[in-house]
Amino acid sequence: MTESEPESAFGTPVYDLVGVGIGPFNLSLAALADGAPELRTLFLDAKPAFSWHPGLLMEGTTLQVPFLADLVTMVDPTSPWSYLNYLRHHDRMFPFFFSERFHIPRREYDAYCRWVTEGLTSCQFDAYVHRLGWDARRELFVVVHRTADGALTRVLARQIALGVGTNPVVPEPLRPLLADTAHTGRVLHSADYRTHRARLAACDDVTVIGAGQSGAEVALDLLRHQDGAGAGGPYVRWLARTNAFAPMEYSKIGLEHFTPDYIRYFRALPEDRREQLVREQWQLYKGVSDETLGELHDELYERTIGGADPRAALHPGVEIVAAEPADRGYVLTCRHAQQNALFEFRTSAIVSATGYAASRPAFLDGEDCEDGEEGEGGAQGLGTLVDWDAQGRYRVDGDYRVALDPGVSGTLYVQNAEMHTHGVGAPDLTLGAWRAATILNAVAGRTVLRVPERAAWTTFGVPRPGSGGAHPDLPAPASAHSVVSEENVR
């Protein structure tokens, strides 16, 4: 956009890019876009200020990725919005250096991101987006949001980036209990754990469901609320559907699944193969850090010195079949998958650490975006213009563009809603800056930031002729049969 056309003919602001949602991924895009002054950008979020998984910001918890996977460093280490620059501005460089940390406290990552939002003029909070549409006459997106004082505000955009995050998921048997306010604080998702932490610590018995990092951290935190003699604090029961409480894959070669190379390979696979892979690769993104598992074991070991009861139980390979209120708590009916046997127990409270999933934002399916104050008609709600796949998910290309109706000339991008098309790296912070740079380059129509063509030693899939992998002293085969069509690997 040129300086001479910052507004439409009706006085409504026009932006080159509007981001909806300010989590780490859209914040990464906002921070990188700060280095492209020719772009007019705006990022909106309904919250009053930045917050990142506040229910899990317990003392001692760390990111599962190194500090270099901040908002910008993996693509622009010279950016003023790096984590190291945050430390410098807060006079924490020497303490950080002496701590020899590679994985930083989760609470400090949250504070770092908040610092970035406070420094970027493009980030606006207390802005609840409730309608997003396409104005075919103007060939612009219409974003309608409500400010803290209740006023409706409209802005226009040539391109949109959705970064609204994911929503908590709970097992079906727990949903009626979670929806009933009578059980608030006793049946909850781990996203709300810190809010109800004191009440849970005072319970006689707490059941934690889910084999991932959140489940392990909640179980560990509750164990640490038991007193030294093991008599006070809750009995802690940890359940999981997986066959083991398994460590997250964190080998140097295994981590190459979180590279652009693997994304390109994954995107070329048939849809059914992609679905199968995501299910099979749960340990790449749903496992528990080896350190947390070690701390859990150490806590249990300490509590059993001298033959004491650990006042804890770990049950892998178990799924919840039913959950019913009972006297002073709940009865959970469970099935052990391998033994195909049902059993039940009573518990005082339930924490469902069962992860998150992308969902269709409500503002896509709202009423048509009225433009009454300008008196020039309205805009069609965007939900009807998205080319959804058979399962109601976005179809996302290599630049993170969402497939839209051919009549929409604007571009919609999405972040962290593309695991089905891009693989297990979608929710991982490691790829956040790379993905944001990919989107920024597409938005700007030029290379604002160079992104690597190759980042892995691993060859995912069949090697191409002349790409390496053959012994240099052996003749090349006369012909090769590829199991992937040439159309798919482009």
C-alpha cells in the first residue's frame, strides 16, 4: 500500500494484512512484519493483554523447545524482537548466561511475548472479532470487531492471517460434567489448572487424564502438594489411553520432523497416508519430556522410602467410558484396552489434560457483515467462501493460503490449523518463525526474509536422481521407479 491510500473512499482504514488472534504464531508474524515498513498491518485479539496458557504457568515448568525458537530468531536473529534482546532490555543477560539454560522458563516466555506486544503498535487487544467477510465490490475483507468500550469498529484488509489458536478437548464422558457449573473447579481441563490449583490440592483424591506434557506436569505438581510424611495432599491418579507414559522424541535426527523438508514431504503424501502418520507420530508432539518423567519418578521414590505408600497410581492403556457424580466426588468407569476389562473407582476431582484441537471460528459463520454506517451494502460471511475439505478443515497450500471461492481475490492465511496438511510441526514453536516468514514473503510479494531451502540431513521419501544418496563409485541405475507421482512431489 502507498501512503496516499491508507483509507477507503468511505474513510474506513485499509490494511495490507489484518491478523485475527495474537498468540505466539501471529505475534511472530507481527514482529517480523515490523521489518517491512511498506506494509500496513493490524493484529487483533479479544483478550485484554497477551497471555499464553496461563493455566499451566507453574513454577519450574519450561518450554519444550530451545530459546532460539522464539518469535523471530530462527529466520532473523538480528531482529529487535528476539528473546536475547528482551533479556538485554530487562538486565537479565548475565543471570541468563550464568544459568546455562537452553530451555527457558515458561513464565518468562510469556513475559517475553507480552513485552513484544507492548512494543508493537500493530497489536491491539480488547478487540473481539465477531464478523469476517468479503466485500466483492471493493475486493477487500471486512473485519468487524468490538472494542473494550463496546463500540463496533470496521477495518478493511487485502489479506487476513488467522491465528486464533486451538480449543481444549475433553473425552466425551466428561463433557456434560464440564458444561455444568455445579462441577466448576472439580472437573476441568488442564488449561484452567492454575486457576483451581489450591482447591485441587485440598482434595482427597484427584484423577489426571492424558499422557502428554500437561498431564505429567499437573500430576507432578499435585504430588508436590503432598506433605513430607505423605499423609497430606491429594492421592494422585494418572490415566492415559496410550500404552505407556512415553518420553517425547527428542533425538537430534528425530527432531528433523520439525523442518521445512519434512513439511514438503508430508504435503505430497495422499490424504489417507497423512492421517495415518499423524496418528502414529504422537510421540513427536504428545509425549512427555524425559526430565519431567524423571522428576515424577524421583518424587515417587522419595515418598516410598522406608516402605511408605506413594499415594499415587499410574495407569496407561486406559480410556474413560463413563463419568457420573457420586457422594463427595465422581465415579469413573474405565476400560483397559489390552485386557478389554472394565473397572471403576471414585475420585474427588478430575483434570482432563487431553490436549487441544483447531476448530472453525464462530466469526466465519456469523451474519453477513453489515456496512450500514457507510450505506453501501454489505459483505458476505467468509465461512461460505472457504473451500472446506470433507472433514470441515481448511485446505492449505505451501504458503499457508487457505483455498477460497474463486471469486475471492484476497488471501486468507492460517497458522496452527494445518496439521492434516503440513504434519506434526504445525503446533510446534520451532517452526513458528519460519512459517511466519513464509507468510510474510507471500503477503509482501517479495523476499522480506530468506528462508532455507534445506534444513535436514534426513531424506524424507524417495531421493530424486542426482540429489545424492548414491555411492559415488557405482554407476547410476538405468531407470528408477518412484512410488510418488511427479505431480505430488512438485
